[in-house]
Amino acid sequence: MCARFTLAVPDFSALVAMLEASLGAGGGPARAIDADPRAAARYRPRYNIAPSTVHPVLRAQDGHRALVPATWGFLGRFARGGAGPTLLANARADGARTKPTFREAFAARRCVVPADGFYEWTGPKGARRPTWFHPAGGGLLRMAGLCQPAKDPDTGDVDLRFTILTTEASADVAAVHDRMPVLLGPDDVDLWLGVAGGADAGRAEALLRPAPPGTLDARPVSPRVNSVAHDDPALLDELAAEAAAPKAAASKAAEPRAGGAKAAPKAGGTLPLFDLEGGAGPAVPSGRTSRR
């Protein structure tokens, strides 16, 4: 799954240049990326991107690649009790082509979500530890996504929303979590977008597989990531002396319960997305958040 990710490229023009270079698009205007000024205006380096955040995504427009702004999370069904719609941050790659919620987007609105890392968590509730997965050797990740236009339930405005496709974890991630984002190779991007070879959904579906071993490096990082109120470069500092901080909470979670049973921490658990340590999260539609 993918609950949080990072994109710390210093400015929007540098992001466009990095994407073009990574895709071999620097050779001429026909293969360049059309940059939407709205995406440029809203861009800043981010170290703790959560669902409901506006983020630049790469999609096909009139046969060209375009980098446009979109909000993370499809709006799903409305929850019971009058709550707002479910926010679908992720979609399982297996079945996304045929499931009613995603099949139209899979056929015609595939996108690429640029990032330079993503987080997963381990440990018991109250003492969960984040790990930052990032490209071995640096550079960008190209996460496979889907887009849909959606009307804001509060304002009535129509905006573009995206969800990130997930697959089984590769060897790089499996010790921490059993799922990960689908990562596209540079040569796969145009096929995924439908820029090359048309919008062939069957060939695109074949790209939805775990990344090869050695694609990612892992780094244990600050538990400050646990709150979406924190969004600064220090989140990516490798964990050192503070690593012992959660031991007391972990020991308490393992104390015998009534009757002698111990609380068993859940391996590979993933944090809730919002207000994880009492910090205010980004505004999201009321209701549940679905993470896959």
C-alpha cells in the first residue's frame, strides 16, 4: 500500500527537467512534458504527503505528456450515518481493470505519480516506526496511478483526483509490509499513459508487478513522520539515538492482560493516515479512508 510519500525536488522546473531526463524526453519538443501553470503555482517540496493533498501527476493529453495538478484520493461511496464519501487513496492492481470503481479510469485515465520515496511502518500501536523507501542511487519513482474527475461535495467544483495502484511487496519491502506501490520503469511510462501504442489496457495491465529486487533502498526515519502536521527535511534523517525512545510504549503494549494473555503487536501494520500523534491533518471529506 502507499499511505504517505515524498517529493523533495526543490522547484517545479527542476521536477519537469528530471522527469524529461528520466524518460528520455529531452531530445525534442514532441516528447517534452507540457507543464500546467496551476501545478507549478501549487508546487513545493514535500516530505510527508498524505491523502487529500494536491500533487502533480503525469497524464496523456492530446497525445502528449502533461504534468497537471490532482488531489490524492478517489471519492468512493458515502459512509453510513450521513458521513461523507470514502477516500480511496490506493487501489489494488489485481482487479483494477475490471472493478466498477476503477475500470473506466483504467481504460482511459491512467496517470503516473512522481515521488522520490514512500513510507511504511512496523511495530505495535503507540510505538510504530516509519521506514522510508527511496530509489537506490537517487532520482525519482514513477508510481502507477489512475485519475478521475470528481465534484467537490462542499463547493460543487470539479477537480481531478488520483489513486495509487499497489501490488505485492518486492524483496526490498517485504520485511516491512506485504504491499507496495506499482513502480514503472522509464520505458513503461508512455505505454502506461497511452502515449505510445494507444490506450491498450491489456498491455498496460501487464506492467502491474512488483519492482525488481535492488530498486529501492530503505532507511528508518524519525517517528515525527507519524503526524501529518510535520513536513520538513528532518523527517528523512536516518534514525539514530532516538531509536530507543518508543521502547517503554512497546513494553507496555506487551504487558500481560487480564488472564495472562499478552498483547501481540501486528507485524507490518500501517498507521492511520490522519491525526496520528494529535497533529492536525489536512482537510479531507468526512467519512472513512480506504487504504489498500
